[in-house]
Amino acid sequence: MLINTVSTLALYCSRCGKIEMHDLSRFTVKSSVGRELMCGCGQRLATVSGVGHGQYLLDIPCVVCEVSHIVCVDVKDFWQGRVNKIYCSAANLELGFSGGRRAIEQAIAAQQQEFASMVRDMTSEEYVDNPQVMFEVLNKIHDIAERGGSIIEADVQPDSIELVCVHCNGRRVVAAKTEEDVAAVQDIASIEIGSGRRSSRR
């Protein structure tokens, strides 16, 4: 019988927004010893600790809640190889994945393809003024949302995107017609949408 001794944690970085993969061995995740997982940009992604009784604890900083979430993972699930999503329980946002590296890579690729297909459907030349610009701006907004921005809906207009907060119904319009609009959105680190106000934090 083949026993899987390596599993992967793939976590979104709250600083740079990239997803970072860390391979963990059964022999290095020791009981009560916290192992820190770091992003290449220097941000701590999580601390992994074995707590006995067949469980691991993940201490994951959450940019949305501005606190660390303690996620309890069953040892059997962690080493089975199938993909499990890790969520922020308060805002129901995706923080990352655990499972086999190849399965995680396939899950991420499927998400990207689904998003690209959705964008193509929304940015047809018959409706959008500049499909390429719209695609690039939507990609940036998607990247911000993945790393823990507001939970938003996007309403695509011919030359802009209206973002709507599902909690407070606050709205913000992002221009998406010219190369200058693409350059402007590249500088935005996060999007804040409050009731009756439109703002960005750089």
C-alpha cells in the first residue's frame, strides 16, 4: 500500500495577492511545534501546528477580518491528496487550498479558465468599447478580490465596471476604456466600497 507522506498548502498572500504553495511532510509537522509558512514577499501566510488526536491547527492571518483565523484540519483529510478549500469563516472568502500539489494546480487552473471564459462572455465586441482593456481591468479586480477585498458583484458597462458591495449596497465605478484606465487600476492595492462613498486605498 502506497502511503502519501507529502501534502501541499496553497495560501493567498494578504500583502502581494499571489498564491504560494508549501509542501509539508508527515515527518516535519510535529505535535505542538508551530511551523511558519512565508510568502516570497516576506509576509507570514500561516503557522501549522500538530495538536494530537489526529488534527492540525492552521493559524492564518486574514486581511478581511484583520485577525488570524484558527482552522482545524483533520489529519486524514489533509493527507488524502484531494483538494480541500480553506475559508475565512466570517466573510466566507477563500483563503487557500490543502491537498495534493497537482490536484491544487488543476483546481487553480480550472478557476482561471472559468474566470477567463466569464470575462470573454461579458466583454464581447458588440457590447464593450475596448474588450482588451476591459479584460485587463477585470483581471486586476479579480486579483484584488481573491486576496481579500470586499465581497462584491461586478456590473460590466460599455466603458466601465460598477462594483457593488453585497453587504451594504455601496457602489464604485471603475473606468475601463483606455490604456490610462489600465495603468490607474494597476496601482490599486485594495478596493474599499462603503455606503454612499467611493474610494480606493493605494
